[in-house]
Amino acid sequence: MPSNKPLGGSNVADTPSSPSRPPTRNLSPEVVSTQETLERLLSACAEAPHIAIDTEAASFHRHHDRIYLIQVSTRDVTAVIDPLADLELAGFGELLADPAREVVFHDGDYDLRLMDRQYGFHARNVFDTRIAAQFLNEPGIGLAALLGRYLGVTVDKRFQRADWSARPLPADMLSYAATDTHFLLELRDLLRERLREMGRLSWCEEEFEHIVTVRWTAGDDREHAFLKMKGARDLTPRSLGILGTLWQWRESTADRIDRAAFRILGNEAMLELARLPVGTVDELAHHKGVGRQTAGRWGREILEALAQGQKMREKDLPRFERTERRPIDRQFQVRVERLKKVRNEVAGRLDLAPGVVCPNGTLEAIARAEPANLEALARVPGVRRWQAATFGQDLLDALGVRTP
């Protein structure tokens, strides 16, 4: 178990014999906000074969995705790096990229995507405790649930939606953040041993191979994203046009001030304004979901957006495209259902969630490809080696493929 000593210490604290650990607010991680302390941290991590990493963003508060805190733990040290300080982080990127070092995350997909987007950093050798928990069919796969179950650690949940972009960060927030990595290597050891005992370690390791390939991808077309809002399909074309101009105003405002869009104007308020637009700031102030503060700050801009939508020419109003229904391929559907039946039987036998055994999307890809043998099955996008080896022949049997 990592200690809370300053960087440079060498002794590992003993694991408490009691099944219950202290509340996480007692952790006192070192804060890395200067190049000197960063270099000391990197030096402390240089010889570590395993490091635990987590990041904190602020999507509940900010519009732009970025990293506001990086938590790092070895078996000796726990520290938090402040990316808002004037730091050169190339050395940290090299630490991640070393294939000889295992980097441990819990649900690391978003962390890896953010590090790719913001810094171009990529891990090469990963262990993800969330995926490990899925392959152990844990009843709770969240980090707090696993820490409680395996280590008796009680996680303080007060800061789950905290604003990590704020500075300075109070000690209790830093303690909460440090929990995400402080116990992670110990948890990794316990989960890994159980996976090994159950013969599923190689299954997880194959999943980890795919995690390291994730990259940041651009989101949907933001200009027309309002069409996907819940309730948008119930609007008339005119109201939909108004919703579009409101949406564009909110997005540009959120982008300009870097504030979460829903904190500027909520979706429900936008839908109501699109249905029944108002004409004065006072009416806005009394509108449900808007209020005096929002009307006072952005009232005239909101009214202008409403007016733009009302003035939009009929031919320019947005409409939902009617998509032609594809002919139903009943044979394909039959193949998918047969594959699902096999997958579900395997899931029951392995005591795993069906989606962990094989997602529906992969089953559909198999049904389309109609592989003729195990080699062809293994080449279907999404199919893992462990799946083909464990129940690949069962899938082929469901497709009516007989192999010698």
C-alpha cells in the first residue's frame, strides 16, 4: 500500500491488519506544481514497474474538455500534478510510453483520450481495474465499490462533481483525488490474482491491448446537434428553427467563456422558449428555467437568438429527414438471434454479463460476415482471440458452419 510520505521516501507502509481503512480525507498527497517537484516525482517513478494514473476534468463546470489534475501513485509515493502550473510534462509522457512499465487505470478510456487530445501522450502497457472487475463479474465495478469490497476503504463522495479547474484546491479535495490512485496498485494485485486463478487474465490482457489504441475523436456535428435533443422531434419546423438559433447561441457562449452549456441555459428551458418564444427580458426573467440572473446577464442575447429563429425563411427551417426503411433481412435477423442464444448460454456458463462475453454489435458483425471457419471468425472486426478460442466453434455451429 502506498505511503503518504514526501517524494523521495523509500519505505512502503505496512498494510493494516484491520479490514477497515481510514477515510480517504486523511490522505495528504504531495502537490506537484513546480518543475523541480515534477522532476523528483518522475525520478521516483523511473524505477517503478507499475504506476497508477488518474486524471480530473471539469465537464460538469467547463465547456472545453481538458485535464485539470493528474494523480500518480507508485507503491511508495502518491502525488498530484497540477497541469495549470507552468510545467513541461514531456517526461511524464515518456513515463507513460515506456512499454516495460505497466500503467494502471480504473476506467481509463476517457483519461487516455484526454491525454491524447491535450498532450499527445499514449500509454503502451495498461491494466484497467474496471475491465478486470467486469471479467470477475463483480456486483459493483465502480472504484468506490471495489475499494470498499476488497480493501475496506470508504470513499468520500462529496467531490464527485467538484470543479477541478478551481485554484487553489482545498486539502480535502486533493485527498479525495489521491484516493483514485493511492490504493489502485493494491487493488490491481488482488484483481489480477483472481483473474489468474480463474484463467481469465489473458482475456483481460487482450482487452487492455485495445485500450492503448484509443484516441480522441471529434464529436457530432455541433451545428445540428440540437436535432438530437430529447423532445426536438415534437416541435414544429418553426419551433425547431428557433431551437437551432438558441442552441448555436448557447454553444458559442459556452465556448467563449468556457462554461458548461447546461449552466448557461438548460435544455428544457430552451425547448419551452422554442415552443412559446417571449419578447422581453422581464418575460425571460419569469420564465421557468431561466430566472432573473440569467435574464440579467444574457437576456438581450437570448431574445436576439429567438428573433433570428422567428425570422428564418420557411425554406431554411430545419426538418428531420425521412430515412428510407431498409428491407428487412430476415435471414440476418435469424443468424443474430442464434448467435445471441449461444452468447447468452456462454455468459451463463461463465457467470459473466452477456455484453462482456460478446457485445451485440460484434454478434451482428459476425452475422453479416458469415465466417466459414475459426480463422475467418477471428478476422471479423471486434472479435477477440479469447472469444474465438473459448466459444468460437459454438458461434460457427449457430451459423450452420461445420468445420473438420
